[in-house]
Amino acid sequence: MKHKLAVVLGVLSLGATCLAVAGPASATTLAWNPCAQPDGPADQQCADLSVPVDYRNPDGARLTLRVTRLVSDRPAARRGTLFVIPGGPGGSGVDTLAHRGPALREALHGAYDLVSLDPRGVGGSTAVGCGLRTDDRDVMNLRSWPGPGGDISDSVARARRIADACARNGGAVVRSYSTANEVRDIERLRQAIGAAQLSMYGVSYGTYVTAAYAQEHPGHTDRVVLDSTDDPDPARVERGWLANTAAGADERFPDFARWAADPARDTDGLRLAQHASEVRPLVLSLADRLDRTPRETTTPDKPFTGNILRQAVQQALYNDAGFPWLAQLIKAAEDPHTALALPAGYATPLPDRDAAVFTATQCNDVSWPHDVPGYARAVATDRIRHPLTAGQPVNVTPCAFWHTEPADKPVRITSDGPSDILMLQNLRDPVTPYFGALRMRTALGDRARLVTVDHGGHGSYLANGNACGDRSVTDFLVTGHRPSADLRCTA
């Protein structure tokens, strides 16, 4: 589930394995210190929480988690703690509170202390990488795009090499990157801050972490919000979420097509076609041409390929604000006289630690098939059904060659537990598509209510200006009022 990978400066060397890190905080004592982030609230605080690498061996090696909070700025209105769980795998809680904390504070009228954490391997928490080659940390390779025509031979070789490197260099810490351990770590933090119950707000991948916590610790949840959810099928989880993005892109792309064909685009020179129906064939044709003849870019030895265009489409579909950027990119790629620049982030490899978290969490959470011919067949079929994504969502990943089986079975989300969950879902989400959210809604039964927002993009609360959806979440978190039945919001 994508999950925007965190960009973290300063990669820890593999020599510092951190298998015996002594954190300055125990499980019951946190020393809070100022940690204001650039452009973030001045009163943000951080602390370090020591947790076991392996909870089955609580007296063994330990690692440190960076935890963070924004104390309510209206103490008289405070009613509890809201745990904010970012997307990922790889999202930073410190960054999330820095960027989203002020808006949450304002919307919730000071009703909560906002608390979050950097999961294992992320941001200020203990991190170990896999020692991956630079090219294996390229975002286009970590996303496992098939070659032109659907060939997966390079993907297979790369996936095997990444899995081998993680087994060789990652050790117990990389093996501990998992949803199950994030749930355990959240429970340890709950104990440390002395909260009898947590209200929770999870986004994207964070909704699965949140739902898993609510399933495992129902007595410690208060008001729970799942924003942008996917299918919780325990036989698939991450593998299923990735596969679902093919249909998600198809459901979302018409929003961009209508925008790109709107006569209003003539004023800024971004109109791509006279009719919305012409935009998709234009993009697919351009990607095919770039497959055959990649364009040189302003980055040496980094050509602009059909897959880079396809990945850029996926990126832009997250939010309407990405539409102008994508139209400009398409215009530039079509013009042979334009000096073509790679999109931001496509020319620089991810830090090793970020690549490790993103990869290992997916592989440690659920078993993936090892049948390479099966992946090739799936890619060939998916390329026909969903040409916008060209087989990438079902392609082979390092998980096919992972050296260890998951230490924990995925949590089965059920209707057993308190009725304290509100789901918020955009109708045309390219990353966590609506049909996946409906499966989560079915699994939760009467524990949940679903608010459907007639909007496109990934992430809904305080994100797309839908007053009805925003009001539903705010009212629930502040007053406890939840719709008596599922609700659809059009404005």
C-alpha cells in the first residue's frame, strides 16, 4: 500500500547493527524533550522508548523507538489521547504530527493530546538496512516494474538479490519490521503514557495497523477512525493491496482525463485532448513509445522510460493537486525539443534503511508465492486488463525469495469487539480502492460505520475539502456521535 516512502537523511552504517541499543527511556518512563520540525509546531515533543527486538524474548536485545506528541493546547477541552498512525510501510509519526498536527488540533478543538511514533527502522527509531546496491534502491526498481513487453527476468534477478542482501545483512532487526510488532510497540507506548484507552486515527497502511490493534486490544480503544482502507484478507494483506492498485488506477484515471480535457486547461496550456475519452489512449500510446525509445533527460544515464511515465501517473492520481504537474510532464515528454527532467525523487536512490523497511514489512507480514512462472502469467494477464499499470501490481517482489517465513500470522479482522469504529473512504481511491474498503466494512460488521465520500484521491479527512466527510469524523472524535447507518457524502 503506498505508501509514500519517508526520505531520511543520514543512513546508519551496517556496522552499527543496534541489536543492543540502550534507550534512555524504559517501557514505563518517557523523557519528553522539544523536537520542533521545520515548518512544524513549536511545541512538538519527542522521547525515546525502549522495546524488545523480539517480544518473545523480552530480556534479549532491544531497540529504541522515537515517539512524539503534541499536548492539547486547550486543557479544559481535553478528553484523551489520539494516536495518529501514518501510512507506509515507512511513514514517520514525527513528520506526520509536524505536518498534520496543527490541522488536527484545530479541527478537534483541543480534545486530544496527539501522539505518534516512528516505527522500527523509520526516522529517529533504531534502523538497520539491507546493504542494497544503489540501483536496487531506485524507486523504479523497488516498485518492480516489468520490462517492455512484460518481461520479468530483470525483476526476478533484482528481487532475489534484494532478498539475499536482507538475509545477509539485516539480521534480527530487519526481521522484526512487521505490522504485528508495530501493534505491540503501540501497546507498549500506551502503557508508557499511562492511557487506559486510545482513540486512534489511521491513514492508508496505518488503517490496517489500527484495525489490527483494535482487534488485539479491544478494551484499550476509545474512538477509532480508519481513513482510506483496503481489504484485510489475512491470506493476502500487502500482496492483495498491491494487486488492487491496478483496478484502483482505472477507477481514478477518469477524474484526470476529465480535468485534462476541460476547455479551462486552454488558459494554462495544459489541455491534453478535446475529449476526456482521448486522454487515456494518449497516455498509453506515449508510454509505449517511451518503452521502445526512451528519452534522454537532464540526469546523465537516467532516461525517461515508459515505466517512469506510468509511475508518474500513479503518483499524480493520489491528489487532484498533482494533475497540473502530470499534464506538464506529458506535454514535455511529447515534445522532442524539450529538455526533459526526471520527476523529483526519481533520480536519487532511497536511503538503504527506507528501502529495507518498505520491503521487509511486506515480506514479514504474510507469505508470498514462490512460483516465478506464476508471476509471469499474472503480469501478462494484468497488462491486458489494466494497461495503465502494465503488470507492476502483480509482478514478482523480493518477498518471493524471502529467507524466513512470517513470525506472526496476519490478524483476522472480525466483528468481535466494541462498536467504536468509523471508516472514511473516497469513492475513487487509486491506492486503497473502494471495493477493498467494502471488504473491511464487511469484516467489521456492526463494529463500524462507513462514510463514503464522492471524491477521487488517496486520503480523505481534512484532505479534499469535503465538508460532509470531514464533519462526520470531527463529530465522532469530539462528541462521540457516529452515523446510525452507513453514509454517503457528495459535498
